[in-house]
Amino acid sequence: MAVCVAIIGKDNSPKFLSSLNPDEELCFQYKILSSLDIVEEKIHGVNRATDNRELFLGLLYALETHKIYGYVTNTKMKFIIVVDSSNIALRDNEIRSMFRKIHSEYADIICNPFYIPGEPITFKSFANNIKNIMTGTV
Amino acid sequence: MRSSVSYILSSTTSEPNMSHPDYEQFTHDHAALLILIRQIGSQLKSKTFYKFFDRISKNNNVKITDSTGQVRNIFIRYVKQHPVENNDWGDFQTHRRLLGLITLGKYDTQVELNEICRVHESLKVKYTSTLYDSRCILFGPPKETDSPVDISSSSDDNTKSSDNEGDAANRNPDDCIEKYTTPSNFKTRALFYSESSPCSDLEDQLIEFIHSLFWILESKRLERSREKLERVSLLLAPFEKKDFVGLDMESRNNKKRCAGRMTKRLGDLCLQAGLLNESLVYYATAADTLKTINDWLWLGAAYEGHCAASSIVLYPNIQRGTGLHRNASLQEGSPKKIPTSPITNVTDIGNLRKTMTNLLAPEEIAKKYREAIIHYSKYQNAGIVETEASFKAARIAVEQNHALQAASFLQNVVYINLTLSEQEKIERFETLADLYTQIGFIRKASFCQRLAATRYVSPQNPSPNWSQCYNLMVQSLPGHRLTLDPVEVKNNDQGWPALQIQLLQELVVAAKRMGHSALATRHMTFLLQTMWKHLSPTEQKELCIQLQSLAAQCEGAPVALVLDSGAIIPPANLTNIPICQVFTLRSLQPHLQPRKLKIMKQDSGPFLFTPIHFGSLERNSTEPKTKMDFLWVEGDLCSVSLKLLNPLPFELKVSDMRLLSSGVVFESIPETVILPPDSATLVTLSGTPKEHGELELQGYSTHALGVKSNCRLKHMEGFLPHFTVQIVPSLPIIEVTTSLPQSASFSSLRDFDSVITSASLSLYHGENSDCIITLTNKSQISIEYLEISIQSALDSRTQDKMFVWSDEAVQSQLPIQPGGSATIKLNLYAQASFIAPLQGTQDLNSGTFGSSFIGSAASAGPSSLPSRLNSPNHSLPGRRTDISSSFRSSNSGHSSTTGWRSPANLMLPQNVFSSLVEGQLQLRYSGGPGFEAEQCRTCSVFFTLEILPSLQVTNWDVLPADTPSHFYLVLDIANLTSQEMELEYAPSKTMHIEGHESCRVPVPVERCPLSKFKSLYTENLEETKSESSLDLDKIYSEHIAELVDLKWQLSATEAKGKASLQGITLAPSMLDIVGMSPILWEIQINGSLVKPQEEISCEAGDCLELLVKVTNCLDESLHQIMLCVQFYQDYENGNLNYRMEARLAMTGTQRYPIACLDPQQTEKYTANVIFFSSGQYKLGVKCSTPENSTSAITNENTIGHLWKFIPPVNFIVT
Amino acid sequence: MCDQSVFEIFHSELVNYVIQNNETQLKNTSKTHGEDLSNLEYIGFSTGFRIIERLTRELPRFRDELDTMKFICTDFWSAIYMKQIDNLRTNHQGIYVLQDNCFRYLSKLSNTKQYLDLSPRYVTFTCGLLRGSLANLGIRSIVTAEVQTMPSCKFHIQVQRN
């Protein structure tokens, strides 16, 4: 069960952010912003693993209270999931499947003619779906 | 990274400050000798101290040849401060021990010198546990000789610990040349310099000092290395002292422990002494040993040492210090690169791995370091070591260009649980930020900077430093994709708005607490400006209120602020409060607009017409242009209208709004406006250009919420970057007043805008009146050029008659000085046709007669004009040729010259209404510099003339008069007013006509002389005769109009005027009466000439001889004339009796044809007549040409002419 | 199978609509232009931009530009046109030529030189499609098409590096 999900665009500006606890949102924003550095490094860094063909980047940061996972699509959209550290039951595979679901949601939304790529996503149905993915009720 | 093993609970000692972390450590420092340089006393300026510090620090690498001839590479590390407690860790890691001390001091007197020496000694005592040697550099007063004298003194140290050996030998102070001596208990070597001296041997002295340190170290190392491992004592880290109490010292584990620890220690010493290879061996051995016994702490230390040594081998040129720029060529510390400088004392430099078997490969360095840190993390009290180790590892990773690894090491730092003072925490974050920046993690770096900033002012901080906090926050801005320049922020919008807002708010708070209220205001303005669209409405409102309160202390202004640190904060302009939606330049009012004096014809080249549009008009109309089409005038009030929207939910007062401009000088008038919430308001900003040329309007400035902003259009969305207007030189302004009252309403004539006043008047037809127009020059420029013209819908002829003024009179009044005035006397004349129009088919017997007419040719203009003024020139259907005859028949014989009142059956014309004539008097004026620039202004006066009908000639007829030179023009004149009219129709003949009544007046008129129409007959006779008769008609009517002058006067209103008979038409039968007869009659009765009005008496039965001579007075010959002589009796009651057969007898024919009468030819006709009975007889003699006779010669249709001898001859027969 | 023909018909209708729109606009503004297919290209661009997300969802990350182009030639083309690109050539400096010997939209038009002058209309959409897809994958490019004999078509992709 993710605590926060963020979708970040090609230019590293936030397109969508949703968290279960709105009070912590600012705090999450900071954390996610910092984790972008790691993402950038993993994608573009000199020492990146050249044979990593996966879109899933794995654990980016393990903070005291949260863990941050990253995923970058081929179109350079970045998805970030923040998970509570105390939630040890959440395995890697579950995280991957969450990312896949988010990716398919995103692919759907980009085909929506009312959505202009590059702008923040403000669709209610999208937000609802992401919330469902976060809480695992999909 | 931290180990999941719970803390190994070493006894928590009560020393809170066990040691202080040194964030600047590199792994290479493991191999360095630590020397402290301190300043003593306050005499020495800190700048000098730093200068010397830098100078001394340069000697950080010394090559010393040891006793075996091996060259050792010795590194030295110089620090400015060193907490004593760190020395306690010297056992654990030898590089932490302070080995050397250098102090600098300045003195001017002996007392000061003594004081410096005393302090030095106390410092020595402080560090005595580890200090090997010290030096004291003393700067004496400038008067000193510059040759340094070496006065050294030795000391007998009371060595408590075996590590500290004695200093250089004692030497008593010799007699020296200076007056100053060190005190007697000063046991350190002192170097005397004068401050200004170049201190040339300072370096040598230092090198010698380092040598001495080295030898001490070397000796210790050798001593250690000779010890047997089995018998070594246990080395302890400071907090471990209590752990090993009561442990079995003889167990194998313990032995191993001792041995391992000592091996590690040896490794340290070798490293410091420059023996890299051996240190590697020792470390490896120690690690293996300690691993077996799970001595985590020292195992970690061994690993760390191993990594340090390897890194020194692999990356010998690592740059240290945050102040230094990383040399680009050194960035890629390619791990496989063979170091170029021989740094070890190993003689063969081949494959390093072969000679240094324990050398770690770079990946292994990282791995081992990680393990070391994990081991450290198991110990709660080893936090400092762990922290420093993390930093060192990160620096290695940076050197290896492995950002992720470095990041993970750095991340670990934050989790280390240390009790740090606030300053240390700040330093920690700053170091973290710096390292993150080095690996390119700018966001993380700015995050750390922000944390450091908050630490500066946290509640636990005893000395909050807001300015530092502020500085750090400003430094963290780029990481959040923010700069302080609003224009840049607008361009790249990539940041995370929520975080940016948070940061800016913190910045505002910091600035405010710093005391720099201008800065606080500036940042708040910046926040509102750049983050406006990301703020929610409540936030917007709150922040605005905050801004207001901030600005109350210090107003915001659009200037760049310069901070003490030299940073320049660019201005932030609030363009969102209020939002400008429309910015349009307004042209001047039409009567003030400058226009070109001479309108040049548009040159479209050689083509008269072309379907190709050169200059493509369509393109011009679609794009909005920045250059305005209209012109503004220098010195005049020009305005721009803005539509402002107040986005806040409360009322906003915007004061001091001006226009921003460049180009010519433009004085803008400030405006203040209060905008109601959530609505758009139109505001007009005005200004006066003070010069002529091109003016560029770039925006406007506001003062809202206490902040002054310059809102430039080029930074605002949806606007062109600027607008340019051409300013023409100044022109005068006039004010126009008329002597007439103003009219109530205007109609829609073209060019209506420049009307500035109006005048209305009502006139009767034919009446004229004067209107005085006064022009006052209201400006400071004299008017040099004035042009007057009239514009109306009338045709030019009528217009010229109706509006008359004298141009010369006007021009003579120029130039009109400022404040002066000129008058134009305009004469208004109600021109109209007095002739009634055709009134359709009439009943002949009813006594009303219409007549066709030719109206004055007026254009088919707007419907406001009387409709009677339009009819084409050529339709003359069915001319009533018999009207006149019947008219005449009912009035036959009437030759009195008095008119009579209209009979009741003379009806008034039905459809004559008053009409409205509108015209504009246009004034074009110019003067001064505007005149030189060929510009002028136009304004106009709108005239409304109500034309009331006065009289109308409803009918007319001609009657022959008694004399052949005149005829009577009988006019039916209708008085269309409601007042009594007095009509003068002939000199000294007047008639009174009641209102709305008509009367008949006979007007004697001279017959049209032959000269006027003779020319007709000389023209080409092949034209149709109808035309020629028309021309005759016109000539006659002109003749009549010239001669007839009707003056009327209304008795009630005293209005008077003239009526002209312009446009009167004559039926063909009238023509002969009007025009002089071309035939010259001469009638003789019995040989005597008959005079007009003469009565001839004779007796019945007398034979009278009648001789008629007819002379053709024209220049042309007349053809086919029938001379007709006829007697008749006039019964005086309108009856004529032509049947005279019984009354008289005539010889000769009654009709005598004359085939052709040449010019000036005379024909005679004779006849005799005898009257049978008495009575009154008349003789009518006439000549006629037949109608519709086709002359074989001329082949034309003629209309008959009839010329009579007037008056008929009267015969009285008795 | 039937949905493919639906899209073909839809595509032809799209081309017709755009051409007609152009003509009415031409009448209104009385500007004389060549055939304005930029609208059609933009439609293709927008479509490509959006659809590439869906198409690359399950695929592993592309290593480099060449990898991306190979994907275009194989998976992408078969997803849309039911076949792969027949020939890919590159000069390794940013120019790629994709050759399709039987381009689906042109194959129904003619087999010879007939209607050659009308062929640009039918390949513009695909040019935009390629440009949009590449743009979303981070490759800015200019895509043009060249038709010499129907129904074979070559797409020239010029990658813009700055």
C-alpha cells in the first residue's frame, strides 16, 4: 500500500501528485524531489548499468520512515512510489505490479484528447484510479 | 546502510563532547601529520594570520630520505583548530593525534612578548599528550632588524606518556641584538620576524620542523614494529575503557584482539610515515585477524585504513577543500590509471598490484568502506568516526565519479545519531550540500542547504544567525529551479510550485528577521508575482495581506537591491495585482487630432487600375501592429485606457499609476483608483508628451499593496511588447462660439466627430441672417493658418449661396495670438425655389393651375432635404400650352396694373413644408511647430437651418402690356406663413397678403431684348427646334428672374427677404410675349403713324387706308410668316367678337403670307377698310409662323410663333 | 481484420476533410497557397505522441537511438500497418531512411505512376505519426516522405541534435 504516488514529466516538473495523507504532502514533495536526483543518475549517469533494460528502477532511497521506488518509461516519464517503511509485507513484485498499473493508467490518460501532454493531470477519474492502486483495491 | 544489529551498548560515558566531527577529512588525511597553527594575542591581524596560514599550508608535502635511503613522501595537514578530545582517539586512528603546533603572535613590547610565550606554553600543555614539537613565530615591531635571530630554547618536557619525547635541546637565551627576549621559561623554538619582512627562510624552518616531527614519528614506528605481537597491550578507543574491565586478558581472543589492534596501529603509523606498501600489508593482516574475533570496531578501522591506503595509491592527486575548484582534468580518476608521480618508496613502478599485493581495486574500496561503516554503526559512541568515515568514503566515490555510491554514503550520514551542537549540525549539512553538489545532485544539495538554514535559526540554537540562514536559503534556490529574477522564472516553469512557495515564504521570514525589511518586501513581492497561478485563492489573499503589512515597514520599489554580500536581487514587479486585460492607446478626440495639411494623392504607380494590391492590405489588417495609426500632439493630453481586474476578494487601492515610456519625454499624470473586488474596471492614464518624435509606451507603473511595480508589457502575457506612437509638434487649439443658439440634436452626417459646437437658426425663404463665429485661441501657440470650408448635402451652387463669408476678412485676422480671437461673419441665406412644383393633373376649370417647372438641380441627397428640390431636368410631360390661354381668357382685357385679392377658388399649394438644411462649417487651422510639420487640426460647427416657407409663386402667366416694351407677369403668390406679409413686387408697389392666403399680382417686366436671344437663331438650325425653344425658355426665365425682384416683409416678426423667380418656366405661348418681338411694326392709318394707345376716330362709311410695315429685326431671315389682320369688337366683358362681316368690309386679304422675311427687310401690306356701323373696334395685327410645318429647306419641326402688335389699335367709329 | 479497413477508410476521409477545409479557407482569405497539409501532419503528430506511450508500455528500455529506430521499424510499424519496414538505412549521424515497399494507404490507390501527385496527401499523416512518436521518446526530428513509385514509400527521418 503506497503512501504517495507522483508522476513527473520529462522536464522534471510534477504532473501529478497524490498522497493518502494530505498533510504530509509537502514533506513528500521534498523527498520525491531529492529522489529525482537518483533517478537522473540512474538513467543518465556515467556509471549506469548499461544492460538494465527494465523500466523499473528499484529502490531509490531508503529513508528512516519511507522507502522510495522509481520507474521511468521509455518516454521519459517518471513514476515515483513512496511506501511506508514499516510495511515489510510489500514485496518487490507488488511494487512492480503497482508501477505497471500506473503505467497503463497513464497510457490511457495520454490518449484522452482533452489532456494536453505536458500539463498537470487534473482528471478526477485518473485520481480515483491512482488512489485505488495506492490502497490496493484494484 | 546502517547495521541492523542493535547497538552494542557500550557504557555511555558522561562526556557529552567526546569529540567533534571533522567534516573536511579526506582519506588521504590518514597519511598526514597533523599540525595546528594558532594565533596568539589580538595584535596580529587576522588577515595577516590567514596569509601566513596559507603560506605555511603550502608546505604539505615533504620528501624525506630515511635512514635506509628510501625517500618517504610525507604529507602534512594544517588545521586551525583541534579539539583536545580528538586526541583521545589517537590510539584508534593515529592520524587524529596532533603532532605539531605552530603559533603566531605579534608584539610591541616585552610584556606582550612574554604574554605570547606564556600562552604558547599553555597550549603546549594542553596538547601535551600527543604533541611532538612546536614552533613559535613572533612578529616584532617594524623597527626591528630584519635578520632573524634564532633563539631557541629547549625544554625538558615532563613526559607523561611514552609517546611524547623531548623537544630540541635546551639552550639558554644568548645575548642577542634585539631588546626583546623571550622569558626564561619559554622552552620552545621561537622564530622572530618582523611583520613586513618577507620571511624568506620561513619555509626552510618549517621543513626542518617537519623533519623533526618525522623523525620522532619514525622512531616510534620502529619501536612499535619491533614489539612482539604477543606481548602488546590492548589498544583502546576512548569509550572502550570500561568495556574491558574484568575480561580475561589472556584468552586467545584477547590475544588476537591485542595483536590485531596493534597491527592496525602499525599500519597507521606506516601510512603516516610514508610506507604505503607495508601499511597495506598490515591493514590486510589486521583485518583478517580482527574478523575472526568479531572485533567490529577495530575491524572497521582496519578496513578503513586499508581503503585509505589504497585510495592514496590510486588517487594521489585528489583535491581537497571546498574552496578549490575541481580541476577538470582530474575529475575522472580513472581507477586503472597508473599514477604518474612516484609516491611510494617502492622502487619498481610496474604493475602496482604485483608490488602492492594488498592494494584494493576501486570497487573493493567502496565495498570495504561500506562494511567499515556498517561496523561503525554498531557502536553508538562511534558516531563521529562513522560520520567522518562516511564523508571520506563519499569523497572517494566522488573521485571515482560514482555518484550513486557517493549518494548512498552521504545519505548514511544523516542517520548517525550524534549529539551535535547546532553549529556542528549546520556544518554537517553544509558539507553534505557541497558534496551533493559535487556529484550533481543539486536538488538534494539544496534540500540540505535549506536544512542547514533552518538549523541556523532553530530554537535550540543559542545564537540564531538569520543572515546566514538567509544566505543559505538563497543558495538553495537554484536547486528548486528558482532564480530571483521574475522574468527568468516566467520563462522556465519547471519547478515544483509547492516547494517553491514554501521556500519563498521561509525566505521572507528570514529576511524579515534579519532586519532587512526591504528585502522581505522584495521577496514577498517575488512570491506573489511568480507563484500567483499556483496559489489557491485563500493563499493569495493571505499573502497579499502579509505583503501589505510587510510593505508598511518598507515599501517595495522596482529597483535592484544590493546586499552586503554583493548579491544583487533583481526587481520583482507585481503584474498580477491588478491584472491588466486590455491596454489600448486612444487616439485624440477628432477635433484635436492632427491631420496632414496637404493630402498627397496615393501613388499607385503607372497603373490606373490594377487588381493586384500592392502592399497587400489583407496582411496588414489581420496582425495587430505595435505602431499606432494615429498621431499624438506634443503638449496635449494623450491617454491610454486600461482594463484592470482585481483578483482579490477585497478592495484594492492602486495609487500613483503612471505610464512607462521611452523615446521622447512623456510626462505621465498619476492616477489613483480603487478597484472593487473581482471585477474589471476601466482606467484611463494620461500624459503629455513634451517633445515630438517617436514615443514608445512600454507599460505602466502601479503602487499597490505598498509595493511599487513597473509593469512592462513585454513581460506580461497576451500583449505586444510595446506600442509606438508618433508625436507631432505642438498645434494650437481653438474654441469656437457662435452668436446663434445651439441646436438640440445632431443628425448623422459624415465626418461628424469634429463638431465642437452647433448653431441653429430658422429662416424664411429668402431671408438672410448673419452669424458671428468667434474663434478663441486657447493654446500657447499662435494660429497662422486657417482654412474655412462648408460641407453639406446640398449642391455647391446652393451651398455657396446659403453660406457666405469673406475669406479675406478672415485671413486678415491671422495670425491669432495665444488668447486672442478672430471672428468670422457668416451670412446665411435661405435659398429655395419660390416656384411651386407640378401638382399633378389639374382641372382646368377649377382655376388652379400647375405648371411644370425645372427645379434647381440638386443632388438626390439625404431625405432631410425638401423633396421638392429634386426632379430631373428633362421630363416635361405634356406641357400645358393651353393653360395660359384659358388663363388669359378669364382675365382678358385686364390690363390694370393693380392686383386683386385671390379669389376663393385659388387654392394654396398643399405640399410645402418647412425643411431642415444641415451643414458643417469646417475649420482647419494650424500654427507654430505643427504648421512647419505640415499638420493641422480641424473642427467644425454644425449648422442647422430650419427653412420656413415664406411665399410661393403658385402660378404665373404673362400678359401683354400696353406698351410693346413691357409685359405683365402675373403671379399668384401664396403667403405660406401665418403672419401678414407685405410684398413689394415692383418699385413702390406693395401688396398685403394675409397669413396662409394668396393673391395675384401683376408685375411689369421689360421684355427680353432681342440681343439676348438673337444668338439662338444664328445657331445651327439643324438642332431640334424644341431644344432651341427650351433655350429660349431659359433665356427668358433668366431674364425675368433678373428683373423681377420681390421683397417681402413679415409684419409680426420683422423678417424680410427676397424672393426670386429663378426657375420659372414659360409655356411656349408665353415666350412670344416675354421676348421682344423680332418684328418691328409700323402701322399707318391713312398715312399717319399709329401711336400706341392712340384711338383712331372715324366715321362709319369712311374708307381707311391701312398700311402695315413689318420689319425683321433679327439677323436671320424668318420664313413662312403669315401676317394676319383682324378686326374685332371687344365687349369688355371678356368676349371678343370676330364676326365683323356685317360691320365692316376690308379690301385685301386678311391673311398675307410672307414667304421669307430677310433681315432688315420690310414687307408692306396695305388694305382698306370701311366701317359700316358705329361702335368701338379693335384691330389686331399679328404675324405667325405655322406650327409643325416642315420646311423643305430646313427640314425641321417648328412650333409656331405669334407676334402681335401691341396694343391693338382702337377705332372709334361714330 | 475488419478494423484495419475501418482505419484505412477513416484515414482517407480524414485526408478529404482536411483538403476540403483548406479549400474553404482559401476561398475566404483569397490567399494563394500550395496545398496546406500542415494540419494533417499535426494530427499525425498528436496521435503518434499519445499512442507511443501505450505501444512501449511493455517493452524494455531502449538503449540508444538505433534501438529506438529498430523498434519503430518492427513493433511500431506492425502494430499500425500490419507489417514491418522492409528496409532501414542510416548514416549513423542522425539520418534514417525507412522504406516500406507496400505502404498500406498507397497500395489501394495505384500500382503505377498514376495518382503520384496526390500521394503526398496520404503519407503526411504517417510523417506526423513518426515525428510525434519520436518526439515523445525524446528524439526531435524532421520527417519527410518520398514516393517514387506507388505503393512503395520512403520515410526520411532527420534527427535534430543541438
